Amino acid sequence: MKDSYFLDRAREQAKWRLQDSINLLPSENVTSPEVRALLSSDFGHRYTLPVNALWAGEYLENSYRGTRMTTEIERSAERVACTVFRAKHACVQPLSGHIAAMITLLSVAKKGSSICSVPVSCGGYDGYAQPYLPDILGFTSWELPFSKKIYNLDAERCAAAIRKKKPNVVVLGASFILFPYEMGPIRDACKDAGSYLIYDGSHVMGLIAGGEFQSPLDEGADILYGSTHKSFFGPQGGLILTRRDDLDLAIRKNLTWRAVDNAHWNRVAALGHTLLEMKRFGKRYARQVVRNAQALGRELSERGFPLRCKELNFTKSHQLLIDAGRIRRKFGLGLNDFSVRMERSNIIIDSVGRLGTAELTRLGADEEDMAEIAELFIDAANGKDVRSAVRRKRRELRVSFRLR
């Protein structure tokens, strides 16, 4: 293996994914040059014991020296996160959305508790079902009533089930998420049942921050958490927000040596800068993400590509859902093989049937671009080699990359 092997692969990756391909994965985004610079900054090889960690029965401010700026960037990132999400408390230490979920569940429930969430069969996050987080943490889990007709939770039936079963924790949010939840009836039922209402915004954190999807903390959620690298255009990581002092204290107790040790401070600095970017132009970005998703849905549908929820204008998020059954009938391929076909033309999608417009929007695409992208998509779906055209379109967007 050459000494330059990993550097060579990184250059190949950057050329392919940043110059030659169009990314329609809903789970990815691109960061700004400033954020990427922070990820490779001196913070990336420094270490610290988080502030107020318990050591030998005594709370220490910090057992490492040389960490003044590390502490400063953590507190600054928390402050701007509270501003962006209209929260009172923010925790930027989770290394992922999944770790943020684990910390939150540790903080609001004990072994033997019950949690309920969106059904996995309807796009809910697998981690909330047995044998994943519930088994690890000693919880039982059950599924909230869901209506495939509106591709959303059935709020009234959810409220009735919560009042009857009285779960310790209700988790809203999903991996397949097209529309905001009707939180009012669910919130009232949680109050009656003594349940914590938690919102996993992993896929829609960028839209929530931009005020375009819904505002979970304003609508009654006790805690909002999620990933920082999907519709939110930051580094990979997690974020937890709340307005309650008691819940913030519980979250802090479940950080050092429980769910977190080194929080990767280059990531925290990069997240802080991303939050400043979101504060500056997040509203326009989030609005355009949704407009692009709806426009791409219309353009693909007009060209005969099978998508779900056409009668509901496809989506109010960054996601579109492919109709898997009709894909097989139309192209003779399952979703996995279909995604492989698309990748051969440098159009990147996932193998579970989702398309996303967050990265395209971050690069400057608008509704007018969606027609051309839909044409490229349909040609690739039919087996044509459109790599040259994809490359031209992608580089056109790269030229328009800007902080709005």
C-alpha cells in the first residue's frame, strides 16, 4: 500500500461526490468551506474532561489545562443553538443523533419503562424498537397508530392509546418523514398520562431551525434532539434541546463516562459555526428545500415516475417517497437494484425508497433546476448513461455554491 493511499482515496472521493455526482440522499448534506476548515483545526487533536465532571466524588471544572478555548466554544455553540431553536438549554456533546436519543432516554426513563414511537413498517426509526435501544436500556416498546392514507400519525387514535397505556415516553419523529405531526392531541394526552413527549428531529432539524416544518418545543415537546448532518447542513453529530431546567440537569448527568467521553471538539466548533450560518440564512434555505422537494416530486411524477402522496403535494419536508411496488412493475427492479442502477450514472439515492433535496438546495439549486434534474433522473432510471450530463449539472451547482 502506498504511503499516499488514504490521501489518494480522499481526493477521489471529493472529486466523485463533490464534483461529478448529484446527491439525492435525504440523510446527507454538504458543509461550508469554513466548517470543513474547523473540522481539520487544532481542536481535532485536543482532549478535555467536560466541565463539571464528577471525579472521585468531587466536581471539577476541568482536569486538563490548555482547554480554555475548548470550553468557550462549547458554551458559545450552546448559546447560538438556543437562539436558533428557541430553547433554554442546549447540549452539543452527542456524537450522533442516535447517541442523542440514548442520552435523552437515559435521562427521562428507568429500566422497566415503556416507550412508544412511529411504527418501523411506516418509516419509524428502527432504533426505538426491540431489539435495539429498548433492549439495551431495559424498556418495552410499542407502536403508535399510523395512517398510511395521510402518511402520518393518526393523532386522535394516538391520544387514546397514550391515555390507555400510559407510556413513560412518547417519541415523535421518523426516518421516513413527509409531513408535520398534529402534536396538540398527543401533547394533551401525554400530560394526562404523565408521559414525556420527545421529538426526534434528526431528519428535519434544518427545517425546524429554519421555521419551515414545525416547532416541536413551541408545540409541547419536552425535549427536541436530532442529527446535525441531514437537512441541517453541519458536521456529523447530535444536538439536544429543552426549555426545562430539570431535564437539562438530567441530561448533563448522563454525559461524562455514561454516554460521552471525548465530544470531539473540532466537531463542536464546526457545529457552532454551522449554527451561525443557520441563524443567518436558515429561513430562506429551509423554505427552498421544501419548494425544491415539491417541485422535484411534480417533475418526476409528470414524467411517469412513481412517488407516494401525490394527492398531498408529495411532501412538506426535504423527502420524497418512491412507490416501491410500482418501481418493480415499471423497471423490473427492487429498490436496492434500482439504487445501484442510478449510482452507475452518478445519481446517488438510498436503497429504501427515499429522495431528498437538502444537499441540492445547499448548493444553490431552485425549482427551475428540478426539471433538468428530473430529466437526468428518468434517463438514468431507464438505464441510460448520463454521467457526462450529471457532471455538467453538478459543476454548475458548485459554481453557485454560496452562503445566502
